[in-house]
Amino acid sequence: MASTKKNKMSNYFSEVKKELFERTVWPSRQDALSQTIIVIVLLVLASISLGFVDYSVTFLTKALFEGDLVNTLISSKVTLFSVLAFVVLFVVYLAVRYVRKNRYNR
């Protein structure tokens, strides 16, 4: 009975070793570095966008509770920035859509 357990454990560890060192395809150093940079850039962009959303919601909530929502929005730089950000994102969306559409029509 003890030899069967030992045999199962040795089979398990030999399979783990085989899986890690023979069957697994590890990325190269350059691939790992480029993917890490992409992840860091996307994290920074996500944190900036979440910070902007948080600031905008806080600003709009304060303006709503103060009662001057329309006047505050008209004279605010946040509104201007929000409209510009929306236009830029819309143009990027259209550009990506155009590139994807034309990629398959070659």
C-alpha cells in the first residue's frame, strides 16, 4: 500500500516536471517585456479615465445639490473637457471601425 502511494506521488511529480519543462511554451524575454509595458500603459489609462469619471460625478453631484446645475455646466471647464473627450473617443471609435472594415476587404 505504501509503495502504491509512493508510486502515485512520483508519477504526479514527474508529470508536473514534464508539463513545466517540456510541454509548456514560455514567452521570450522580449515578449514578456512588451506585454508588461502594454499592461502598465493600459492600467495608467484606466486609472486616468476612472479618475476623470469620479471627478465628473462629484462635480455634477455638487452642482445638482447647489441648485445651479445649468449655469455651472455652461461655465465649467469640466463640461468642455467632457465634450472634447467624447468627440475624441468617437473619432477613435470610427477610425478603428474603418480600419477593421477595410482590413478584410483586401
